[in-house]
Amino acid sequence: MNDTETDVDTEYRETEDKRVLELRRDSTRVTVSVTKKGYGMLIVADETGELERYYGFDMALDHAAEALGVPPGEVDVPEAARDMGM
């Protein structure tokens, strides 16, 4: 999915043990992930590794947007990912 206002490509996927929201803008990639084993902290990471951990999805998403250089709150989140961190 492409958010045309901010030029951020978003992709949501699930692995055996994680839920992952990948955000890409130009050559920068940031992920927000959480384990499937109950309520855990969301991990924000880029190509260099983990940046921060958050309990709230909104805070994690805001940090990911900042890492991509777009205003917080302006990333289009796929429906399947909207309950991450709850």
C-alpha cells in the first residue's frame, strides 16, 4: 500500500511468532513489530537495529514516521495492523 501524501510504502505481514508493519520511504526502511505471545512491547527498528520499544502503537508509529522523515500521524496503516500493541 502506498500513502501518496507522504510517499511511504507500508506492508503488513505475520510470521510464525511476530506481527510486522514495514514502512519504506525512498531507501529508508523502518519496522514496527510485536510478538504474538500476548501483550508485549512494540519494537521500532531500522537497518542498523533496534531504535526503541513502546507499549503503545501510536507512540511506536510516531517514532517510525520521524525516522522516515514524515510527520507523525500521517502514515497510512493497513486495517490488519491497526490493533497492534493492544
